[in-house]
Amino acid sequence: MGFYYVDAGGNSGPLAEHWNGTRWAIQHVPLPALASGGTLRGVSCPTTSDCTAAGSYDTFNQNTGLFAARWNGTRWTSQVLPHPAGNYFLLGPVSCWQPGRCVAVGGAFNGSTRRPEESIVERQTGTSWALQHDAAPAHTTLGGVACPSARSCTAVGGDVRTWPPPSPGTTVAEYWDGTRWALQAAPRRPGRTARH
């Protein structure tokens, strides 16, 4: 699921709204250059005047890229994020423990079959984002992340073989200790399929 609007011309754009204590107001979120549309899939606000949202954008050649948008209390600015090889990506769940210190997760997919190929973990330090090597097995997409501090993050998702879920697979959970990601034991109910 993503958060976007579609204009009269059929073009999509990322949707953000801000609550001022009385009412909601739609805010403009700029797309990266060369984007033909975009979707936000997650947001985290460590303070009342700092929010980071993450998502993906489309290009005219049908590929996608990853971007993050940051709210400074007045306006949104967007930035393209690094991504692994491939041509179809989803990013969205994001967790920030302080301004400019965030982790966003998602997955890279095969462009023709839309099958998950690998998980994506992006770490923000100030104004830069970098891909992190994580511990998830192949065919994993991460659908949630919580980071109460720079030395403590938990990401969850599923090791799935077909898309969209549900599909046979296993639940994946991994933990960042400030140095590296490590898999955690995740219970699976017998006879159930992974859902996210």
C-alpha cells in the first residue's frame, strides 16, 4: 500500500498531510528529477518539526527508484537513495530515533515477474543515505522496522517465493546492534503462510 494522489492527467504524486492541532492540510512533496510519479509508504517523525518519509518513484522507462522526503517544519525536500541492481523496488517502512537518523526498509523485485529478490535496508546519517548489508535470506522483502536508538533496530518481513503475498514462506526478523544485522528466531504457526 502506498500514499499517493492521481491528478486529472493520470499522473501520480506522493501524498503528505500535516495536522496542525486543528485540521489536516495537504502538503507538496517534490519528486526527484526524471520521476514520472511516486508513492510514499512510510513516515517517522522524531520531533514535531522533523519528519522523514520513504517510498519509490517511477521513471518513464518503467523502472523504479527509491527516494526519501524530509519535512523541516516548513517544507518537504526529496532525495534519491542508492539501491541494488535491478529495476523494481519498494521502500517505505521507516523509523527515526532523532532528526536525520533513520532506517528505511523494503525489497528489490524482478521487474518482469515481480518476484522478491532481496531485502533493502537504507540508513540515514545526516543528509546521506547508504545501503546496509543485512542478514535476511534471498527472496525476502522487509515490511516493518522500529529503531529506538542508533544501536537498536528490529526489521521484520517475509521470505516469499511469489508476489503478491500471501504465499508459502517464512517470517523473517533481524536485529541491528549498532555494528551488524543478525537474524532472530521468529515463530511460525504450523499450517500458516507468511503474510505482511
